[in-house]
Amino acid sequence: MLDVVAKKPPTDREAKHHVSLASGLHKNRQLKDETLTSVIELASEVIGNRDEAMRWLGTPVRGLNYATPISLLGTKEGAMRVTTFSAKWNMAFGSE
């Protein structure tokens, strides 16, 4: 038989903490979504094709120490590396 333990409702302080955590996670997710969107746009501009840019995100890149760009986007530092690499590539090889 399954024992059911009644949980006490969270205190106001606990509830505020949970809301704060959820808000922080939402903001972090929103930032990651915005970063991914901007990297896709930049890569599409550099490569000239969105489908190829999407493929590039999953391809090991020599200039990123053979990491895939998508694997680096989970951190601010990694996202900066990908963005910087893409911008330099665009300056060197991008269309006019």
C-alpha cells in the first residue's frame, strides 16, 4: 500500500524563493534563446544560407578547438567564443 504524507503548504518566504528561482531560470532561458537566435542570424549571414548555418552549429570547428558551436552556447564564455569567431569569419570572408 502506498503511504501518502501530507505536505504543508510553503511559507510565504519559501513561495517567494521558488518564484525567484523560476524567474531566474526563465530569464536565463530567455537569454540563451536570444543568444542562439543571434548566433543563427550571424552564421546565416556569414554562410549565406540558414540551413547550412544550422548544420554548421552541429559541426566541429577547428577555430573553436574542434568543439561544435552549439555545444558552446550553454555558457556566456562559450557563446562569446562562437560570436567572436563568427564575427571574425564574417569580416574575413563575409559578403559585401
